[in-house]
Amino acid sequence: MAPALSRTLGASSVAALRPSPSRGLRRAALAPQGKISARGVRWDARSERVVGARCVSAVAEKAPAEADEEAAAGEKFEYQAEVSRLMDLIVHSLYSHKEVFLRELVSNASDALDKLRFLSVTDPSMLADGSEMEIRIKPDPEAGTITITDSGIGMTKDELKDCLGTIAQSGTSKFLKALKENKELGADNGLIGQFGVGFYSAFLVAEKIVVSTKSPKVDKQYVWEAEADSSSYVIKEETDPEKMLTRGTQITLFLREDDKYEFADPTRIQGLVKNYSQFVSFPIFTWQEKSRTVEVEEEESKEGEEASEGEKEKKKKTITEKYWDWELANETKPIWMRNPKEVENTEYNEFYKKTFNEFLDPLAHAHFTTEGEVEFRSVLYIPGMAPLSNEEIMNPKTKNIRLYVKRVFISDDFDGELFPRYLSFVKGVVDSNDLPLNVSREILQESRIVRIMRKRLVRKTFDMIQDIAEKDEKEDYKKFWESFGKFMKLGCIEDSGNQKRLAPLLRFHSSKNETDLISLDQYVENMPESQKAIYYIATDSLQSARTAPFLEKLVQKDIEVLYLVEPIDEVAIQNLQTYKEKKFVDISKEDLELGDEDEDKEKESKQEYTLLCDWMKQQLGDKVAKVQISKRLSSSPCVLVSGKFGWSANMERLMKAQTLGDTSSLEFMRGRRIFEINPDHPIVKDLSAACKNEPESTEAKRAVELLYETALISSGYTPESPAELGGKIYEMMTIALGGRWGSLEEAEATASETSVEFGSSEGTVTEVVEPSEVRTESDPWRE
């Protein structure tokens, strides 16, 4: 080896590598026996010192297979965490609102009480001290503290280390695991905690936390203290007799300067308890300022003289006295936890008014429990009236659904996770034990369970609305439709999967029911056997629908037509397409088939008026796609219908009115217009004669133009130049009225002749009657 090394490292380097006696002994004791390779030795020749050396050795006694296994297995290491950074993430990144700290601490206290209740089943001595199972919250505005006390299971010193000293260590999760293993206690419980980080949310508002706890398992009471920016904590034994607890845990939060004003306020604390923890199964008391009237004695001296103390008269007066006392904050009971058969309607109504701050009774409610793959309880309500503010209509974030997990409020801020937008008016509560929440318990994560819940909630809502529709009292559904009918129509557009449930709930006016609304089922029942479709017309008002020329032939044949008078109606019906295998047909579009046409008469009319149709098309040019004989007119001379696949006149009007509408698409989507004429009308017959006898007549051409523009208006379209149309009408009126009652000169001459005749008559004196100056007593203008 020496010659090989000497060639690369030099003599002095080789000498440096030769072992000295002492160094050789140490290496002999440590180095493995076998061949040593000099590969991997790196040398800095300039400084003549060893920079690094790597020796690869093989142990003769070990088999190659065992060495390969050790290399493949590798060496295990534990994850390390910077505690202060981890705490900062937990406190400031998990929670959206500071106020949730109270929800988390109250939930922990509720869990502690639940644990005590479960353990006392097998060990009654746990409750030997006889104290009530309750939670008390005492804010102190002067000291800037909040104290939360529960009489639950408490903690020993080891449990303090495990539960509060270990981040993300959930004592509740351990307890649930023990319960599952011990089947005697059962798995039905109301324990809330699951992640083990809720306690640390207190650092959102506190700069220091002191936890004093006493477990019935031991005689000693321990205190846990920690500050917000510290990575360590202190545990000590409580020695102050005044601070001793009989059982349970007391948490004292020393609030930050910025949060003292808000969270040390007793009113604010009570509001948070009512919002988040109103339905916790244990009583929660808050320290509140109250007032009462008391009678006190007032000393009063006799008038005119100074009286001695014994002669003073004692008089009583009533004053208002303020004092502090405990007040129960969660009086309202979770009505959804009870059996629906045991709850009266008045109780449902009262719960609805209190929970959602309503003053009207709901139109309907549904109380149900879903079991199986997903288990949850719910109470849903149909409000008695629509929202007063337009901003709340069709708003998915209406805060109408309150989500609870084991009776603890989680959120009411949803964006379509539990209900679609068109059912955003439904109010209610949903309580589940196994919802997929994130760690902060504020966000409902999208999952298969949520989709199943949404599907069942929507189905129950439809059942509730259908029950209102089937009631003998029709006034209730009339109120519902007036308030929420637009929501149902929106559902036909947005939710194709529930169209079969939505369609029977729709209501419309019709040509046979202009005052009352009818359902699609009623329309189908009234249809004659020969009718194959459901006919409708979309306009902007009932009056426009009633007088539309498209209706004439259908009314004459006693065919009912639905009136779609709201902007959303036409889009909703187009999305439905069919109902009970009957197609929806717009009577304002081309190719209208009524089913009983006389084909021979149609052929004769077409042959007779083919020349007129071609001549009128030539006069109108590109304004219309074609001119044809109409099947829908009986009294009007003509009508303008839209193409089969284009916008109707009503839809064109709506699209033009859109604030962000695309004007470039109007011409494309408007489609073609067909000019239909009534061969039985006198105007059309006159034009037919003009076409045959004098096709170049200027008056006839002007009549065609005027006929077209009049049809535009009567068919629901907007004329391109209203002023030009007005000029044509005035001109036609002048022609029609000219000379009928004579000219102005002739009228004046006739009037003068009449006055001469009256003036020459004997004894005729014109008497001028002046207004009377006499006022009657009943004259209202009398001064």
C-alpha cells in the first residue's frame, strides 16, 4: 500500500499515515479485522494534512445478505418541532375569529363533566362531594380576566402533562377509545373534543393562562401556568386554602390589552355563550349585573322647626339597586334532540322565533332523524314571509342554517354546502356527531358524507313544501308561492336532478284562470285527449298576454294557454322541456301545430295567396325571413312570430335590458322573424287585390310597411324607429279623416250663418250669467 500512496501523496504524507505505537493501539482496538481500502482518502497536498478519509471495510464473519438488509432498513429518527413556532401556528392560523376561544373552552368543560358522568356509573364515589355538575364563567372587567370553572373530572399532575403539556394530545380521544374497548359503558356519548388543540385557542386573547385543577382520584390540587410567547410551562401544587376546589377545573385567562375591553364585558360573554354553547347539555352560568327595586326609609324633618332625631318622620321610597349574580345562559333546550311525537307545534314555533329572531310563525316545519350511513338530527322551517331586503334573496350565504356538532354551534356561514342557492330561504338546525370538520371546527370540508346530507336535507324540504301544497287550506300555499315562487323557478334552471320534484310545485296564470294560479297537474287534467302539448306564451304582464294575437285561434278552439308573466318563467319552462311526457310549446314561435288543421283548406289558401306572400316578402326585404299564411289568427290581420330556435319577443326584450348584456350576440340570437298573415281579414284581401292589379302602387307598399311595423308592436317587439312609425300613423289618419267633417273654413262659415239666423229671430236676447257671489254655509272655501 505504501508505494501506491507514495506516488500520489508524497513521502511525508505516507509518514504521516504510519501509525505511532500509541495511535496503533487505539486503532487496533477499534478497527475491524480485514482488508482496508485506501479509496476515498482526500488530501490537500499544499498544506500536507489529511482533509478527510473514508474507509470501506467488509467484515468477514457477516454474510452479504444481512448487510444488505441493514442498509435497506435504514436508521429511524423522530420528527422534531420548534414548540414556539408550532404554538404560533395553532393559535394564529387555525381560527378565523378570536371569539371561538370561549366555544372551545366551554366544550372542554362539557367533556370533563361528561367524563365524570360516565365514570360515576361504575364508581359512584366520583360524585361523593355532592357538588352540582355545571359550568360557571366570570368575567372581571377591572382585572381584565375571565375565569371558567367546571365541576368535571379534573386532572392529576400526569394528566396535566399529557393533556396540556403535549400539543395535539386529546384526552377526549383517549377516553373515547377506552369507552369503545369497554362495551359495558356503551359508545353513545356527547363528547365533543377530537383534535387536542382547542385549549390553545385561549392564547388568541390571553397573554397568560392559569389552570387550577383537582381530580377526585387524588387529594392534591395542581396549578398549570403558561404565557403566550413562551415555549415552556410550570406545574406546581396549590397551597392557598382559599383557592382550593372540591372537584373540577378552573381556567383563568389574563387578557391582552387589545382584548380586555371586548372579552371582559359580561354582556359580550353571555352573547357568545348563547350563540355557540346554548345547547350544551350542562347548565352554564355567567356573572351578570342585575337590577332590582327595593324600598328604603327616607328621613324628613317637620316643616318650620328643627326636630330632634326622635321626632324626625320616617318615609319610605322605592329605588333601583344594582347587584351582581349568576344567570343561566343556556335556557333553551335543543328541541331536535327530543322525540317529534312529544313536541307540540307551539314549541316548534317558539323555538323558531327565538333562534332566528322572527316574529311570524313558520308556514311549516320538519323534524327528522337520519340514520344509517350518515346520522344527524335536524329541524327545518319554511318562513312565514320572504326576506324584506333584496340582498338576502337568492343569497347562498344567508346564515339560515345553523350547524351543530354534539349540540355545540360550529357555523352558519355556508356557500351551498348543505342547501342549494334556490333553497337558501329555508331555516333550521342540523346536528351531527360525525361531520368532516377541519381542525378549527369552523369549515365543513367537502366529502361524500356532506353530499349525502345535502341530498337528504333537500329531499325533506321538498316533502315539507309538498305537504303545504296538498293541504285543504289553499291560502297557506298561496302565501308560500307569493314569497318563494321565484326560488322554485330558479331551481328548475339550476338543479336538473330535482326537476321532477320541482315541476309539480310550479303555479301559473292561464287563459282559463286569469285570477287564480293553477298547477301543471291541473293543466294536464283539463287537457282534451286530442291535445298533445302544453301551450304557453311569455309576456311582461297579464294584460299583454290576454290581448296577444297569438291566442286567437287557441281560445277559439278552447285550448288553455299558460301565461308566463315573470322574467324567470320562460327560462324555467325551457329547462323543464316536458312534463308528464307533454312538451312545452311556445305559441309565439313558428310551426305551431294545433292538431285539427284542414289540410285541403290550407292548400287552397297557400295557392291563392302565394303571389301575395312573395310580393310582401319583396317589399319587406331582409326584415323578415319569409311571409306565410297563419294558423293562429282569427281576428287580427297579421302577426310576427320568431324562429323555432331563436329568442322569443319576450326573451329579446329581457336580453336587451341586461346591464352587462352583449349587444353583439343580439343579432345572432334574435333569429329570423316570420310574417304571418290572416287570409280571412279584409286588409289582407285588399292587399291581395292590389298585388294582382297594381303591384307598383305606392299606397299599397306603404300599407305593407305600416302593417309590418304594427305587427311588431302587437307581437311584443320593439320597433327600430318609433318616431318614423308615428309619422306613418299620422299620415294614414290624415288620409282617413280628411274631409269627413269638412274643412276649417267651411266650419267657420256654417257657424257665422247660424249666428245670423239666431240674431234675426224675434225676442231673442242673449243673457250673460255672472258667477254668484253668494256663498252657502256648506261652502268649503268660505273664509
